[in-house]
Amino acid sequence: MMVLKSANSRKKCTLVLEATETSQPFEKRVVTFRPGADVGVGRISHKAAFSLHRTLLFENKIISKRHASFTFDDGKFFLKDLSSSNGTYLNEMLIGDAESDPAPKAVEVKTGDIVRFGVSRIAFATNELCQAIVGRLTLIPPRTISRETKEQDTSKSFTPFEGYREHEGLTMKCNETMTEGKVTPKMENRETETESVATSVCETQTASENDSRTEKNMKESQAHVLALWQAIVLAMTVIVGYQMYLMFF
């Protein structure tokens, strides 16, 4: 029975964010989400601003609690700023913050893009450098796999004899295919008038020996394959017989 499988093999997207040299150090983040869902970016706080299982949260003083978000829609990944205090940057270009653009606008992002959340600052009280979160994106869209696969009809049952006949037919087809595919070695045509009669006889004997050796090897291969299939058929017969025994007894 032929079954067409498509579209449902993998419905989720994957977003990977890796820290750059100019970023506050953080471990590589990997988030998997469904198309249309938002992946929030923000600061860790006691009161979570996003759903915890689908977020990129950082312990960082520069970024806002609700800083930005990623999404996947219409075959593309997008990033938008959520009116953050210190802005969101894509490849060093500001795409939004609270002052410049109160209304969030989504911007397309691609694998290899560098995103920065906030601007590095020096804390005057402690004279400490607070680095922004800067990362390189790797974006993996959902894949749609279409393929035809053959599946056995599980509703079909065999008696031991029927199972044996079906596999016996398969063995016969295999042997016929091997017989049709047998290759007869071809000898080169040599057109020489100066070779002696003894040399011609020697070449004829060598060709005959090669033919015999090739035919012998072919027969041995066929015998091995036939023995293998007979073993498989015997095993299948035992299995089917045992199944029938379990069904009726």
C-alpha cells in the first residue's frame, strides 16, 4: 500500500544565539519554537515578563525585562524591539527603542547576522563596565519532507503454506533477475596475420578457461544466493506457522 507522507515531519523552528567577543559572556542558547510563536529576549527578574520555556533571558543590567522578540512567519525569521530602554541593533544598525520608535516593527534576520541588545556602559558608582548582549544568529526553519514509502498492509494474514508460496515467488524472481543479468565476457578482436598457429591455440585455450572459470563463479554465487533465500523462506515459514498456532490455539 502506497502512503504519501508530507508536511508534518518537522513543524518547529530552531534559533541559536552564540556570544561574540564584544558581548557579556554567556553560554550558547538554543530555543525551539513553532512558527507564529514569539521568543522573548529580556532581563532575568523575580517577576517573569515572558513564558520561561521559550525565552532568551540574561542577567544583565543593560537590557530591559521585555527587550525584544523573535518570530518565524511566512518562511522568514523576524526580530523586533519591544520599546526597550537601550535599543536593539541588527548588524550595528538600530532597529528600535523606546524613544525612536514606540511602535515595534519587525525586521527580517538571517543566519550569520549579529544582534545586539542594549549599549555597553560604565557604571559611575562602581566604575564597572556593563557589557551589552551581542550574539551571532543561526536560524533553522521548519523542514517539509515529502516522500513515498511502501508500507505493508497489516490486515493481511497468511496461512503457513500461503506465506511460504509468497516468499518462494520472491526467490524465483531473484534467480530470474540474476540469470538475465549474467554477463558473458567478450574477447578482444585481434587482427594479426603474423601470429603463429601455436599462439592462436594458446589464446583459444586461455579464453575457454576464463569462460569456464567465470561461469563456475557465477554458478557458485547463484547457489549462495539461493541458499540464503531458502533460509529466509524457511525462517518466515516457521514464524508464520508460530503466529497461526498462537491465533488458533
